[in-house]
Amino acid sequence: MKPSSYATIATQYARAVVAGKIPICKWVKQACQRQLDDLAKFRGKASPYQFNPKLTEKDGRTFHPADNLCAFIERLPHVKGPLAGEMIKLEPWQVFILTTVFGWVKPDGKRRFRRSYIEVPRGNAKSTLSSALALYMLAADREGGAEVYSLATTRDQARIVFGDAQTMARQFAGFRTWFGVGVSAHNLTAPRRVPTKQTALRRLRPKHTSFKRVRPTQRSRSLLGWRLVHQSQRWPVGSVQDV
């Protein structure tokens, strides 16, 4: 898939779902309709949000946020199952989720959405996608000293996402070299700013956190402290919250 086509693929998928061409549950259909409505509503330079615009980094590098993320993930390898060793190829529904969550930005370039809840059945590469996204947020999102965590109801579950990300990084030498990522037994490290007394004593400030198999129960709503988890009962796939 060409990098410039990811946003287009996502929009085509949303239109096909809304038109009834793809058999899907009502929640996914509503999520797709919401995205199409937003694309129609937020247009022009005066809009509070823009979808997948051309952004410029401090070093002069230009990129489109949604396309940049998807292109990065498709350069990573599968590490388990019959596809192990092959490059990841995103399905249209995965492209829709990723571009919707990461493609919307404010005029200052900051993301519109900071939290998302995604629910899919077993066997749909949740761990693979979570691991690839974790690597992106750790190194490719251009934030020095980014902190990324994998959480779950058990240590073993949380270890799955970390283990897959660890194996991806070990198999992709270009990723380690380009971003200066180090891989050890219990963590992955990326270059960070020189610590100061303030940063050394600060609380944890995760850039990205992946929750695996967290059910939207009253307990999880209390645990996470996110209204989003409550909202996810209406929007199980690709739930997002404006900030």
C-alpha cells in the first residue's frame, strides 16, 4: 500500500460500511458515519481540527500524521504464526482505526484525540498492532524520552505486547539504528533529553499506554478514571474523546 493512500483507504472503508457493502455491526457503522460527518464538518483553515494535513517538524521534515504512522507499521515484521517474518500489511479496518485516531490534529499540530478504546475479537492481531504502535510512540513520534507502557489484568498478558515489540525491534535492525533504540531483556530504550533535578524526581508521565483485555466494567472505569471507557459501551470500535 502506498503511504499516500492510507487516508484514502480509510475513507473508502468508512463509505463502504455506511453503504452496507461490508457486513458489520451497528457500532462500527456508527463510528464510520461519525468519521465521515467529521470530514464534512471540519474543513478549511479556520476549522478547529484538520485531518491528515501536511505537518513540519523542527528539523524541517514534513509528513502527514495518519500516513506516517501506517507506513511505519507496515515496515515492521510479523513475529508469530504463519506470517512470522513477513512485513505487516494493514487491513482496511485497521487503517480506518489508526488514521481516525492519529490523523486528526489541531491547528498547532497537537492531536485531537488522546485516548481511544478499540475492541475486536480474538485472532485479529490486537497484540501485533499494539506492539507496532508502541514502537512508533517510543521512537518514531519524535519525542525525546518518550515513555510507553503495556498494561493488562495479569503480568503475562502485559508481557505479550512487550514481547512482540521486543522481537520486532530485534528483527528490524534499521529501526534500531535509525532511531537509536536499545533492546534489553526487560525494556526498550530510546534517546532522551539530559535529565535535570526536576525531571529526575517527576512522576511517571507516559506518552502511550496500551491496555490489553480491559473490560468496560464499573471497576475498570474507576481504575482508569476515564469517561472514555464508559463511552466505549456506545462506540466499541475506535472510540475517541476530544481534549
